[in-house]
Amino acid sequence: MMKTYILLSLCCLSAHFVSAYDNGVARTPPMGWLAWERFRCATDCDSAPDSCISEKLFMEMADRMVEDGWKDHGYTMINIDDCWSEKQRNANHELEPNHTRFPNGIPALVDYVHSKGLKLGIYADMGKLTCAGYPGTMGYEKIDSQTFAKWKVDMVKYDGCSSNSSEQAVGYPLMSKELNATGHPMIYSCEWPLYQGGLPPKVNYTYVKEICNMWRNYGDIDDNFDSVKNIIQWWGDHQDVLIPAAGPGGWNDPDMLIGGDFGLSFDEARMQFGMWAMLAAPMLVSVDLRTIDPRVREEIYFKRGVIEVSQDPLGVQARRVKGDNNYQLWVKSLIGGDQAVAIMSTRTDGFPAPYVFSLAELNIENPADTYMLTDIFDDEQAKPYSLTDLIHTVINPNGIRMFRAIPYKTSTLVEENIIEIDIL
């Protein structure tokens, strides 16, 4: 079973607000489903009744989350994105869902999702308009926060279209304050770093973590491997800034998981999932759960060992320790002194290729003399390795090998200096 970890206290916000965004949620990276990459802003339910943004779509995804086993593996969020509301606020200045596409209202949808043991997230924008031209929240922060709390929404994704940097500097902290003031815990997913260019000097990540539970750092993901690769490269290039910001209650967000859509091969989808786990990223799948290839679901998204790396309670984001144009070697510290190790290949020459490394290259703090190493994607039998043993593996083009290294508790040592890992 997946464990739930109790909140730790957060430090104060700033001189402007007397208390931190101490909402007790997102102690591990949120897992679930998000509509945007797969379904975008489809609103014509007459032409596309199965893919338009409607209560029917979200109810069916909730059904699939439970019946196909997603919930059993920790995926509990169902997230609405843009285009859900009416184009005008009501007489009380409140947001309302589109009456045609959500005829029973958001509270009824929340009740349905909650009845499945899942949680519902919703979308808002701190600007005057959302990215798709629906009403924004600027000037209505208290009303919208109270509306979402009244509806018992569990997460708010807060975009930043139709706003400038000075407005964002006020609007993102203000929405945090208003959400917290409702007394109803909601994961607050803000996009402030994205709109500020992602890095200092514009972004104070210490402050961002004090007001948000997760935050987008980089541009929107597209349904192709170049997009995935560019995001991972950016994370590695800027890891010294990003790693200190991540931890229980607050997460760098490289955007949605897209394996199972149209643009990634099986190996590329596996690489994205494995690397998102290494990066302690939110695991929000944006695919059609009704039609996803069962192999992708079972052999990628349901891989228990990878999920355990993602949900490790330490909440440490992986560090790239070595990289070139063909391979990158990453390490992530886990609870109990364990280490997650990922080697990703960006070779495109069409055949599996060898890669050799040692645990000494990982620069593990206070390392053990010997580790038991298990391949957590391919479920190979654990074997012992000293820090200096050469570990030989083979990686598919645009693929990944991912291991868990557990400190070896006995005095048994590895006898040979070179150890081969058999590849199926």
C-alpha cells in the first residue's frame, strides 16, 4: 500500500503575510490525471461528445481510474483545465460551469469523483482572462477561492495569461492567501516561475515554495520526444537552483506525462515516466484512459518500483552527475540511505548500446561499502556491487535503465571487479 506522510511545518511567507501556505497537502508529488495535453479546449460536444470538456469526460475518466487500477497505484487526482466555465460571471460575480457541458454543476461532479475515492482539481487564471479567453480571477480572488472551497475542490491550477510580471508578483501570493483563508485544503499549483522565465534573478524559489504546492518552471510540453528531452536537459542544466526548492509540500513541475498519446514510442514513454519519478515531479497523466494501450498502463505507469521512487517521503529531486550528447547519469537519494539511479540514452542510431558506470561516480554522501542493485523497470534479481565495481548495462535508443541501490547489510563482498547485468 502507498503510505501517507503527515505534514511538516512551513516557514513564514514574508512581511506581507503573517503565515505560510500551511495547508498540509502534497507531501509527496501529486499523482493523477489532467485533461489539457490530450483534450485541450474541445468544447463542441455535438461533433465530439466523447472528447469535449464536459462532466461526462471527467466522470468517465474517474471510472477508468478506479476500474482499471490507477487508483490502486496511487493516482487519485482528476483535474479540469481551461474552458470549463461560462464566458461571463453570474450576478454575484461568481464563476459558473458551462451549463450545457456541466449541466449538474461542479459540486455534483466533485461528489461523483469523491464517491470513487478520488479528488477533483479545477483551473483558474490570475489574469483578466484565461489563456482560452474565459473569465480570469484578477480582482475576484476571494470570491473564487470561496467558490472552490464551497464546491469542495481539492486542487487549483492557477495560470497566468492576460497578466504582467508586476501583477503576477501580487496575484500569485494573494491567491495563496485567499485559498488558505478558506480553511479547506487545496493543492495550489501556480505557474509563476514559468511566466518569469523559470530562473533567478526573477524567481525567488524559496518564496515560491512558501506560497505554492507545485509550480511550473518551463514551457508547455508537446506530444513529441524532443519536448520531453528539452525539459529534462533544462532540469539538469539548472539543477543547482531547482533541487533546493523541491521537497515535501512543494514541487518543481515539468508538466504532464504524455506516454500513451500519439508522439512517444514505448521506450520514450518509459523514459519520461522514469525521469519524472527521479525529478520528484507531479505525476499527472494526460492521455485518454479509455483507449490507452494496456501495455503502457501496466508496464510503465503501474511500475511499483518507479512509483516508490516518485513518492519517496524524503522528496529529494535527482541530480545529473554525468552527461554528454548520448547519455545522462542521474542519482536521487531515497529514505534509509537507498539511491535511485537512472541512465537515459538520447542516441538515435537505431540499436541498443552499452553503458558502463560505477556507484562511485554518483558521489553518494556517506556511501555504504556495498549496495544491492535492482533494475526497477525490468524487475531483475538484486545483485551486490561495491562502489568501484564496473556495472555494464545496455540501453535502447531514447531509452532508460533505472535501478534502486540498497545499502548491503551483510559482510558478503562482491568477488569480481566487473559484473555483467543480463539484458532480456
